[in-house]
Amino acid sequence: MVVAASSCRTETVFDYSWRQVVVAYWNRYPNPSSTHVLTEDTIKREVRDGKLYSRRLLSKTNPVPKWGSRFYNNVPVRIIEDSVLDPVKKTLTTFTRNIGMKKIMKVDEIVVYSEQKDGRTLAVRRAYISSQVFGFSRAIRAFGIERFKVNSNKASNGFNYVLRKMFPHHQMALTTAVALAPGTAAGTQQGTAALTQFGEGVTATTAGNHNGNKTETMKNAAKIGYDFLKCHATKIAQLFSVRN
């Protein structure tokens, strides 16, 4: 039997380093945007060829549209999550698939978290949705795609919530970086005061050129924030411990 599948792709950029994202990934539940995630259990975890391989079992539930109640009730669905963490290439790849209700709707999802040149982290999420329900396959796949888009936004919001909770000083660093950016009013004075308050020996100078465009200002702010994080590599390394 040939089963048609629909696909969808989304991208999210997190204003955090790859290491921070990886640490937060194992601690992203619970959060206000993940009330549909009921349980999570680690089945196995091992290191092979310098890479960390993990398998986890999750149970989730989502509201079912009225037309879908004729096929199944709103019961928890088991999800298998396999992941591969490559510390050399600085990528975290996750593969998730449901092991229940597969004939009604099967969802295969791949997410790749990778480090970007500006120090931030890009998450590329792909989903492949199929259904074997005769006469309703197209409608179910369309519903699955829309649900995937909604859940992707929720997942990103929830992930950012966890990142902010785990790395509050990172946000302070970004705020300081923006305050120190060339072309901002009183940037040098406010930025130096903030850095002194954290006990960091950082000296920032601004050229006083107020004609720079916003794009250049943001690039400079990002660079200062990234340099700030590099100065704290040791602290970040201490935080980089994979936990269930």
C-alpha cells in the first residue's frame, strides 16, 4: 500500500550558544508551553565514536478536533525520541516518532541544532506526516501540518523560557552589549557601570559615530555579547553536563 506523506519545515534561531542550548535541551520540561507533555523517561544513553546517543520515551496529549473523535479519543500518545550529540561538529540531531495511533496519523520529526558563526544556535525542524485512514488521509495530514506549526511555536517559546531561567546572566550580557553598541546614547558610561557591577574587567569604547545604520549597530552588539560569553568559557564548560 502506498501511503502519501506531507512535510513541513521551520527554522528558529536561539540567542544562546550551542552549549547552552544543549544543556537546556535535557531540562526543557516542564515549562508553561509544554503542558501537553505528560512524562519523559530515559531508556538508554551511551557514548560511541565520541558522540552521545540517547533514547527517551515521552507521552504527550493534544486536543482532538470534533471530526477526529470518530477515529480516536484524546488519550496520551507514546513518543520515541532518539538523539545524537556531536561535540566536534557542534550539532544535536533529534529524531522523534509516535509509536501509537500510527495508522491514523504517523509523525516523523527531525530537528538539527547547530552552532552559527555569530555564536547563536539555529534549529531546523522537519516533519513528515502520513495517514492510512481511507478517505480522510488528506484531511488528517493537513490537520497534522497545522498542528505541527502550532506546536513548533510552542516548543520554541517553551525552550526560550527554560533558557532564560537557566542562563539569566546571558540576557544581562546581551542587554549590556546593546547598551555598549556604537551609536547608542551614553553607551560607554552605562555599559561600563553594568560590567563593573558584575566584577568583569571589560573596557568598552565607542567611536561616537551616530551615523551608523541599525544593522551595523546590531552586528556590533552581537559581537560584543559573543566576546563576553567567550570570556566566560570556563563557566559555560562547567554548566555543560548532560542531565536527564
